[in-house]
Amino acid sequence: MTKRKRYSAEFKAKVALEAIREDLTTAELAKKYDIHPTMITGWKRTAIENMASAFDGKSAAEPAISAGEVEKLHAKIGQLVIERDYCPQPPVSFSVLEAKSGEAGSP
């Protein structure tokens, strides 16, 4: 059994736009892009249904983040930077150093 193909949003939009233009039939587009005609019809329907949202003036892609949340995240970043810069490195085990010197062939 084969895995399902995943198509990017850009590819779907490109195919749906060609289907809306109707320069080629759905069957011709399906053959051109090697996909099932039903998928093209669904992408075309979805594109037409969601087209109005492009003009409504609301940007759904940008979530609203409050200034308090931003300040809290900046404080956490600062704390992590300080911990990284000023915390001592873990001590090197003496046995590790002996093993390395032993590998070099010294007695």
C-alpha cells in the first residue's frame, strides 16, 4: 500500500486557479498534473468559497500577542542567555583525560 501524496498550498492554489480560468478541462488538468479530477474539483470549490476572505480586511494569519506576553518572553530569553553565559561548564573527568593520553601510546 502506498502513502498518500501531500500537496502544498501553493500547488493547490495554482491548480485551482487554472481550473477557475477554464482554459483546460478538468480531465486535461488532471492528466497534466497527474492527479485525480475529483481533487481538482474540490480545490476549485474551496478556492471559490474562501475567496471572499481575501478581501474582508482581517488578517487571520497573524495571531494577536499582548504586550505583556512579549515582555514575559523577552524576560525568559534574557534569563536563558545569562544562564548560558555565566554557568560553569561541567568538570572534565580525569579518567577521560587519562584514556586520551593512553591512546596516543605514552606509558
